[in-house]
Amino acid sequence: MLLLSLFLFVPHVYARADMIAAVDSPYGFIFITQDEKGLRRLHIDTIMITQSVYDPSSSLLDSHYYYNYFAVLPTMLEDPQSVLILGHAGGTFTRLFNAYYPELEITGVELDPEVSALSKAYMGLDSAKLDLFHSDARAFLLQSSQRYDLILVDAYHGASIPAHLATREFFELCAEHLNEGGLLAVNVASGESEFLTVFENTLAHPFGEVFSAPIPGSFNTLLLTGKEARYEPVQNLDPALQEKWRGLQREGPEVRAHDSEAPLFEDDKLSQVELLNEAMLMQLLEGF
């Protein structure tokens, strides 16, 4: 179990035939691979986790990628105008939104400028339509007064969670930047665990509830909440996205109310995020 955990989660140095670009940054070893079909994937530190995917021939990716399922979110809003992506990486969400909702004004926040530079050169980000900023997600929100119709948080490195982006205080800050009727969506990599239960309760705290939907064929969960939120499309779905919505429904999503008596992740107890996340990872490894 220890050896497997080292293989999965400790950074490796790779010499791979499918690697087409790589760069070292202060935040990690960033590299891009390309398979025989031309599909490109952006990785940080390990081949086991993919940060972004780019298919030059299609905006919609193969069915097992979680990005596709988030593409239905703008249809849950009456008249979405703006979206904020915290954890922009190589821009997979931006390319999806550009393709299916060209009217959306997209703001992306990415911590590492090297990730964006490599993505502009190899992941199609150079032609994407957005305003891109390089900052820590929480620092960006603290310095901004802008509000958005949709905020999407995808700043977690696989199953590694930056603790300051998983607390009650962070989600309260996100809530301050939502327009009335807006949605806050979070992609979290976690199976059923105490970590996920506490995370869901923390996210629900500012809003009273959270919609939790496992992503078919993946280890990811789509968590959704907001001000006067509705958890189903109110606009017509593009035919290519209809199956994604049906896929979420087949997994049995639930709306879970905030429990004021249950634990929360909070700024003054950041270690609890890391401890429960590590316990969840060990639970995962035991299942191999």
C-alpha cells in the first residue's frame, strides 16, 4: 500500500515518447502528452492525473471526462452572461463554453503563468475567448468586486486539496461574488467518505443546501449550490449535451441540506481538510 501511494502521489521525472512539451515551474513539473489520435493532456508532476484535455477536432470530449458534464450548467440559469473559472489550467472548460455558449463572458484565474503559457502553445488556449488572470483563487476574489452568474471551482490538483480553498470562509467569499440566482459549482475528486460529507456540508453552509452528483465513469463529483438555485436545465440543451444531463441523472444525484450540528472545514482548523483528505486517499488505496 505504501509503495502504491508513492507511485500515485509522489512527483516523478518522466522520459516518455508521448511527451511533446515540458517545463519546470515553482509550482511543479508541467508536461503535455499527445496520444495516437492527437488528443493532448496537460499534467502536473504525475502522469496519473490530468489537469486539462485538448482535442483539436472536437469541443466535446470522450464521455468519461468530467468536463463534459459541467457544460450543462449555463442552461440552469435564465440568462447567463458571465462565468468565473477558478483553476483555469489548460482551458478545457473555456473551450467548451466558447463552443456552446459564445455569448458568455469568461474570466479565468490560474495560479501558474507557466501552465497558461504552455497551454497557449500546445492546448489551443491561444484562440480561446476569455480574460485570464494569474493569481491564487482566494486572493483574486479578495481583490475583486465583480459578480458572476456562474462560478466554477476546479482548483484542486487531483485528490490534493488546497486547504484554504475548501473552507466555510472561502465559500462565503464565493457567495459574495455571485449574482442573484447565480450558481457555484465545484469539481471535487472524492468517493463516498467522511471527507466528502464534511466538504458538502461546508459548501452548503452559505446557501442552505448542496446538489451532489457523481460523475459517471470517474472519481469526480459535481457539487452545485447557489442563491435561489435550480438544479435542472431551464433552457433547451444542445443535443450533444442532453446525454450528459441524462448521465448525471442516472447516477442518482441528491440535494443535501446543510446540517448546523455537523462539522465544517474552517480557516482556523485547516489541518482537518488535509487529515480527512489523506484518510479518504488511504480508503481509496485499500480498495485497489
